[in-house]
Amino acid sequence: MGVTDPAGPVMDRDEVDRALARLGQEHEAIETSLLALQDHAGRRLLEGAELTGVTEARWQATEAQITLLWGYFDAYAAALRSAREIRARRRWSSREDLAELTGLLRGESVTVPGGASGRLSETFSLSALVDRMNELYATSLDMIVAADAVWSALPARIDLLAAELQRTRGLAHSVGVRPGEHPAGDDLERITHTLTRLRADVVTDPLAFWVPAEGSSAPGGGRPDTTVYDREARALEGVRREIDAVLTVRQDAEARLIRLRDVLSRADRTLAEARTARGEVLAKIAATEVPVVSGPPTVLQEQLATAAEYRRQARWHRLSPLLESLEQKAEDELLRARESLTAVTAPLAVRAELRGRLDAYKAKVARHGLAEDPLLVERYDAARRMLWSAPCDLRVAEQAVLRYQQAAAELLGGASAPEDGKGDQS
């Protein structure tokens, strides 16, 4: 058994030299890390910033930790220096020197004034002191890196979005989109206030916008919280699309107004044609209900006049929705006019179809040499008088044509005429 002391078996000279070399490397690594922490851009920003909220509380704690870290490091360096001095006394250290070195290198030999526990002093072994310094360094760096990451990411993005917001506000103003007059103007006002407040909050309390990574123990593990920024960026994009639509209206408003006038004019002409046709139908067709043709709606002409006035006054934000509504209503009005004309002229179309059917059968029987048959001549003349006289009773005329078809079919040796009354027109 070797000689022992409270720190355990006494180390031999080789163990002491290896331990001193390892501790020297640790000393250099810790010193390098502490100097890097001292020079970290995030730490310098935190020192000079007016902080609030979570960041203010965390930074006060972190400053105390950094101060404690340097105190621990000084104590560690002093203990390492003492151990090196003892080892340097003799080339071949005595047993007493080795026992002293063992206690210094392995025992709880480092006393540090104050400490995190609130006691007047703390005692550590060199390895425990290294672990404690690593722990304080990691938590301090985590706080500094998190704040620096938020400051590096969000303010610049907010400034870019604010610049885009200013450009959009200028365009909005040029087309009359202003707060209180247009929803997009109200949105721009709200986005402006939100971005101004967001930037101020990010600058004074960056840790309020930090989302730590789950399960990560690495310093600075996480990401900036861009929820508010992303929401306002989407809102601004929506406003930009509205402004673009209004700008498009400004560019093609005259052409769209011309098209609107043309569509409404065609609808008016079609309705006028339908009214004329209705009079003709009532004069030429008997026992037929003809739908009434309404006049052109004056409200569309009034809205068209309003749209023209908006264009003259450059009130593009009001012209845009009005034009869209008018274009749809004008197309609907033209469709209604065409349907009205079709409905009114339907009896004339029926009469024309019956005339064509009658002449087609006459041509057919003529090809078979039966045109002079007395029965066919009689029935043809009866049907023709009904179809070419005014007013024409379509129901009676259709029955006359059907009788002529049936007679022709019997003489031609065919079957009776089809039940639909149209027959064979070949």
C-alpha cells in the first residue's frame, strides 16, 4: 500500500506531471473562453442597452455569474500556480512535496470568497471548480447568444418591412386609400403601430422573443420568435395586393368604362328589339301569351355615372369595387335582355317552323307526282292560309299542318304521321 492522505493515495511524480499538464491545458481553454465571452458582441450590446422585462432580469443574473466566473478562474489560476511552484522546487520531488501536491491537485483545496449559495466562501477541488465554471459559462453564454440572435434577426427584418410599409403607404395615398376612408388604409395604420411597438420591444427585451429548442442543452439552442412579424408581413402583403388592384383600376378605368357603356347599350338595344318584336307578335299571332318586356334599369345607368365621376375625381379606391360590381351586373342585364327577346319571339319561331314543315312536305309529294291531288291541295291551302294570315292561331295552324302530313303519308303509302306532329321532312 502506498502512502495516503485525505485526498487519497499520494500521487507519484509522473502522475503529478500529467495532472499539471492537463490542468494547464484546461486553464488555457477556460481563459480563452472567458476572453471570448468578454468580447462577445452580444455581451457588449447587453451592457449598453436599456433593458426591460425578462431580459433585464436575466442579464442582471448573468452579469453576476460572469463576475463570479472570473473570481473562480482567478482562484483556479492561483491554485495551479502554487502547484507548479511546489513541483519546481526540486527535480525529484520529495514525499512531502508529493503529499502536498496530491492534496492540492485532488483535494478540496481551493477556497473562493462568496458564491452562488450566499455563503461567505466556498471550497472546491480543482476538478469540481472546473465543472462549476463550465456550468456558469454555459448558462451565461446561452443568455448572451439568445439575445444576440434575436437582435441579429428581428430588428433588421422589421426595418426592411417598415421600409416596404412606407412605400406601400405612399402608393396607397396616391390612389386615395387613407385611414378612415378605406379598410386597407386602416390596416396600414395598424401595421405601422404594431411594427413600431414590436421593434421597441425587441430592442429592450429580446429574450421575450426567444423560443428555446426542446431537449437542447447547447448554449443558444433555439430560434427567434417571429410570430408577430410574420403576421404583419402577411397583412402587408394583403394590403399590397389591394393597392395593386386599385392601381390596375387607375390604369384601365377608361377602357373598362367604355366596355361597360357598350354592354349596357347592347342590353338596351336588345330590350328595344324585344319590345318591337312583342308588338309584332301580338299583331301576327293570336291566342298567345307574350311576356311583358321591362325597360332598362335606371339604377345601372346611375351607378355608371357615379363610376365616371369617381374616375374624374381620381377616387380609385371607390371606383375599383364599383367597377367590379357593375361589370357583373351589366353582363347579367345583357343576358336578361337576350332571354327576354328569345321569349318574346318564340311564337314567331314556332310559326316559321310550321311554315318550313308544310313546304317540306309539299316538295316531297311533288317529287312523287302527287302535288295535284285534290285532298292534298285542299289541306295545303287550308294550312297555308292559316300560317300566312294575321293574326295566326298557332294551335289551329299546327293541326292543319298535321292533317296535311297525315294525308301525304297515306297517299305515299307510309305510316301515319309521327305523334310529335313534325313528320318526315326529307
